[in-house]
Amino acid sequence: MDASTPDTIEEASLGYEGWRIVAVCFLVATFGWAFGFYGQSVYLAELHRLYGWPASLISGATTFFYLFGAGVVVFVAEAMKKFGPRSCLIAGTLAMAAAAIALGKVTSTLELYLANAVLAFGWAGTSLAMITNVLSLWFDRKRGMAISLALNGASFGGMAGVPLLVVAIGHLGFPTAMIAAGFVMVALVMPAILLFVGRPPHHWRRAALTLADAASAGRIRTQALRDIGFLSVAISFALVLFAQVGFIVHLISFLDPVIGRPSAALALALLTAMAVAGRVLFSTVIDRLNQRLASALSFVSQALALCVLITCRNDWLLIAACAVFGFSVGNLITLPSLIVQREFDARAFGVLISLITAINQVTYAFGPGVVGVLVGWLRAAVLRLHWARGHRGRADHDWRARSKSSRSSRRVNIASSPAGVRGQASCGLSQ
């Protein structure tokens, strides 16, 4: 599509209908990430408190949620093609709300895993793959900006949705609060979808005429997994998100012993705020950048921030490193879709984005566990180092004390010997 076409002018206009779709996707992402991603820590704490279930059992259900969800996310593009964006968003919203209600009513581990299975369907219908596929029907040239702005809802879900859920649990109890949250999601999101999400515009209808000539979704996935260009995107982002998710989950517990809980909470809040700021600022230029280079620079910035966090013990430097790390958090979710859009056949866009999202999800499902092991190992190594230094310091102190005591005892022995007495007497006579 040429830059001078009416479609491009229409996308750049504030009156373009696609921006209303962005607002709907922002709302969907707010609830999707609040219940599906950030809410997992709330569920773990509350179910452990209510039933005394081991944290390992509850976190195992969370891992199941991510892995099962990855298997569902792969087919988002096909569902979109068959049922359309409105039906898919409605199904995702209803599944997420039903899962929230079910989590509030679980009384056994089997029910917990079943609720997480429903949550996985809701997550597939309200998270990255669904939102990216929906927005691709309305945007081409401004797709990067549209996705970036819509996914700010993910950060808002963490900043506002989870604290409100915690407050509701404190006043109503976990079961009632989850039921109320599910109904609030339906009451707010469903009318927005029904009012604003309709038929995609004409440039999508033109593209739809060529879909019959596209390869099947299974063939596209097979070819992609043999393509070096696709694998370079999928593997690199999977590894970075593996580290990113693991780091964020363990951020408070890692910083708490070093700078204290209030400063650690400030660091997490600043990280989230910088993720929003980075997404908004990047959205104005992201469609014009070399997106592979931008991705590489984001990887390097996060790696350097992690090095500071591991090696430094200054409060303000640690908080600043969290801010630097956070600036790229949101953009690393957006960039894969833009690289795919630029480098691969447009007819395969939805299938490839769903596949990358599934690969990322399988990978970062193990991030918190692996990073937790590494953090435990690092803490043990630091404690051993401090113990060794302290033990060596005490040994040196004892050695110096013994040496001083030995010298003192030798002086006393010399002074009390006959030679010492004669020496002292002769000194007295000479005086």
C-alpha cells in the first residue's frame, strides 16, 4: 500500500474509526492483564491463606495456565478468520470473567486447575495475540502506534486493576470480590465491544480477497519454524521475555533485603510507570524505526540494567536501573509484531503473531521458577561470601589478640627472670 493512499490518510486522522478500536482494546487489555497476568500473585496468596495449599501446588497451576494457554493462543488467527473480531473479543471477555468467578469459588486442587484452563481461554481472547490481530484489521501504516497505545492497558491493569482487586478482597473476601470483579468486567467491556467493534474497513476487505490464495495455517507455521528470519525473532524475544518476566516476579523479594520493602515497592512502581512512558514515546516513532536495531538496543539496555542490579548496592542506582529496565518492558511486547509485518507476507501476519506469542508464553512460563532458583543461589553465594569474610576477620582478630597476649607474656617472663632482675638492678645503680 502506497503512503499516499486514502487508507493512510484515514489512519492518521483522529476521526478514523480504528482509534475507537484502540480504546476498546485498551479496556480489554486492562482486564486481561489484571486477571490473567498480574492477578496470579493475588490468587497464590489468597488461596494459600484460605486453604493452606502449598505455594508450589498453586504456582504449578499457574504454570499449567501459561502452557495450556500457549496451545490455545496458536489458533487465535484461525478463530479470528472464522468468527470475526467482535465474536472473538466477546468470547474472550466472557471466558475471562467466568474464570475470575470460578477462581473465587474453588475448593479443591482439581477445581483450581479447571478454573485455570478456563482462564487460559480468556487470556488467549484478551491478550497480545488477540489485540494485535484485531488491530491489524484496522491499521497498516499506524499499526505500531495503535498496538503500543492499546497495550498500555496491560500496564494500567497492573497499576490500577490489581490494587483495586486487593482492596475489594480486603472488604468483601476473596470469593465475593472475584465474583464482583467478573461482573464488573462484563458490565464495562461488553458494551464497548458491542458498540464500537464492527466490520473492518475496506482495506481489510480487499486483503480478505487474497486470503483464499494463502497457504493453510498449518503450512505457514511449518514454514516459519524452518525460516531463519522468523526463528531469529521468535527465539531472541522468547529468551528476553523469559528473563524479563522472571525478573519482574522476583523484583520485590530480590530488592527487599538490600534497600527495604518501601524502596523496593517504589522501584517496581517506577518500572511500571517507565513501561507506560516508553510505550507512549516509542509509539510516535516506532513505525519509522529500524525495528531490529531498536530491539537489539532494548535488549542491551535491559542487560546493562540487570548487571547494575546484581552488582550494585546503592539505593538510588538500583532504583534508576529499574527505571531503565522498565523503559523497554512494553516495547518488547510490541516489536515482534512490527518486525513480522515488515518482513513477512501480510497474509501470514495473524498466524505468525499467534505462533510467536505461543512460543514466548511457553518460554516465560518457566521464567519465574528458573529465576527463583538463580536468585536463591545468588543469595546463598552472597551469604557464604559474607560469612567467609566475617569468619576470616574474626580469625585475624583472634590471631592478633593471641599474638599480643604472647608478646605480653614473654615480656613478663623476661622481667621476672634473674637476668631481668639483675638488669633492672644495674640500671637502678647506674642512675
